[in-house]
Amino acid sequence: MNSEYKIAVIGLGYVGLPLAVALSKMFRVTGYDQDPSRIRQLRDGVDRTNELDAETLISASITYCDDPVELKSANIFIIAVPTPVDLSNKPDLGSLVGAAKLVGGIIRKGAIIVFESTVYPGVTEEICGPVLEEASGLACGKDFWLGYSPERINPGDRVHAVDKIVKIVAGQTREVVKHLAAVYGSMNGGKIFVAKDIKTAEAAKVIENAQRDINIAFMNEITQVFGRLGVSVYDVLDAANTKWNFLPFTPGLVGGHCIGIDPYYLAHAANLVGIDPTVLLSGRATNDTMAIYVADRISENLEPGSTALILGITFKENVPDIRNSKVGDVVSRLSANGFTVLVHDPLANATDVLREYGIELLDELPKNVDCVVGCVAHAPYYEFSFVDVLSKDGLIADLKGIWRNKEAVRDYRYWTL
């Protein structure tokens, strides 16, 4: 059976690359990305997302390419491209539609096209299917078939890797589902859940991150309440987490390309059927304004004209990804409040940060700043030395509770959520 499947993975980012590598242990896999520099790096064993090491990449039996012609021999196409939102927070399906057009131009009869990108229910069959038909001249459901297997990648998470988690699969027919279960099951020990249909699988994916967003929004809201009452939410959570069924969510800046984006896809679907998604959007509003709350609370504890050092600008700890990072909003608000703001991050790419946020990352830590703000809990920051970096009467603003129980903070003013 393995020799029958020739797999093409379209999009070699956080989702597509680990998937392609895992599948290459069992099947012939070609990985495509439209970025030539990305292909060159992967061929040299370099993954700028830091998800896979050089040894893993070099040993993987994958053909990397940026020419779609090299995908023509494939009979299963897996599309794993970004699905962001536009400036109005509406779904931006440009990359997805572009990938469908590309695949439609090369598929042959009998092909299965699987989508992994997060979408709202109906996108695979009602938008991508017609695009594939037009580009290929073939009939969907007759000459080629659609499938959906939502990605569940958690960047930087080595425990819940793609070959260790349950994969949802759905397809237009039972035969398609059978093939997808065989392909995905081969890499994760058969941990497959067959969804009722493609729309159900799409819906399951989009609520996974929306649920997290809403729970974090609750934490961010009570953080603001407790903060005004002079109580640290982290102290409250230490107590509350002793109950067996208390959900272990924590407050924070909700950015990135999943949790901060996916609820808008679900909200769009709600609007299409005439429903006002008040809970979804209220959670988004709370999380989108958390950076302003944080910056203003820090500002209350600083003298005018102070200098603040921001530690971390990626959207989460221990990853280099800066997409939709809300730390940028903290920087902007502190600057607007009249402070000089410096930013350090050992993982982020300085060129990307300058292009995306207009911020120049520090090469070295400064001396005698008035405030150090722990925004992202990168591993190196847990043992951060404030000596020389922070002035004697300086403020430590610890958003993630990194240094709550550290001796080092006792010599300074300390504030946390």
C-alpha cells in the first residue's frame, strides 16, 4: 500500500514541514514552498522555525522544491498554508485559494486533495472545491476527491508533535476516509478519529482555539479586576488550582497565528447564518486590549521619561515566530505614554522584527534601565540577572510570573499581574 501513495505537501511552515518529515518515513514525499530561500535552507538542513533539527531534516527522505511541476507525480496533495485575517479581522483565504489553484493546475484523475489549514465550516467543499475544478477542468467528487485533516501543531511543543497526537480525518467518501486514515495513521500509531463529514471536521478545528481564547479572556478580565483590588492573579490561581476540576488557564498577551485569529473565522461563519457571536467577540475584545492594560499599569509605576527594557517579542515562549505578537502593542503604548522602550529577544529574527513592527532589537543588554518587562517566558530569561541592567530603584514588571519566587527580585520594586 505504501508504494501506491505519492504525497505532496504544499506549504512547509510550522505545520507542513513536521508533517512532511513524519510521512516521509513511510511514503514518497515531495515538499513544496513558494519561497526559494526556504527550500534552500531546508536542503541544507536549516529550519528557521526551530521545529526540527538539522539531523532530522538531512536524514528525511523528502524532495524539496519550489517548482510545482515537480509535484505532478503525486496522487495525494496535502495543503498546509496560512489562513490569516485581513485588517478588518475578516478571513483572508488568499493563500488557501492560491494553493488550490496551484494544485488544480497539476492534479490528475484519482487525486485526493487534503486541507489542513484552519477554516470555517464549508470552505473546503464550497470554496476550494470549485477553485480546484476550474483550475483542473476535472469534476470534484468524480475525477478527484476532497479531504480535511485539521492541523494541531503547537509551536515549540515537543510532547504533542504531529506524530504523537490524534489526527481527525474526513473525506467526501468512505473510500477517501479509508485512504486518509491509512496515510495519517501510519505516522502516529493509528491514532485516528473519523469525523462525520468535512464540515464537522472544519468546525471541530475552529472551536479548539476559540475555546482557549475565551478561557484566556476570562483570565485576563479577572486579572484586571484583581489588579485594581491589589491582588495578584497568580496568587489566586495557586489557590484555585488546588480544586480538582479548576481549569488551569493563565492570563497573557494572546497573539500568534492561531488563538488570536481562529475565533474570527468562527465569528464570520456565525454572521453568514445571521447569528451575532457575542461571547466570541467579547473574548477577542478583552484579549486584544490586554496589551494596553499591561502597558498602562506599568506606566503608573514609572517616572516620566523612564527607559523600559522589554524582554521577548515573539508571540509565545521558546519560538522565533513574531506573527501577530501583542508585545508590539505593549511597546507602542509605552512609547505613546512617553517612555523610551528597548527590546531584546534571543530567538526573534532582527530583520523580521524591524520589517513587521519597526523595532530594532538589541544585540546586547543595556545598563541601568528604569524598568525590565518580562513579556515572553523564553527559557534563558528564567535565570536573568538584573545586576547592572536595572537601576537600583528600578521596576521589574513580570507579566508571566517568571521571577515570582526568585531571590533576585527582592532588591528591586516588583510588579506582576
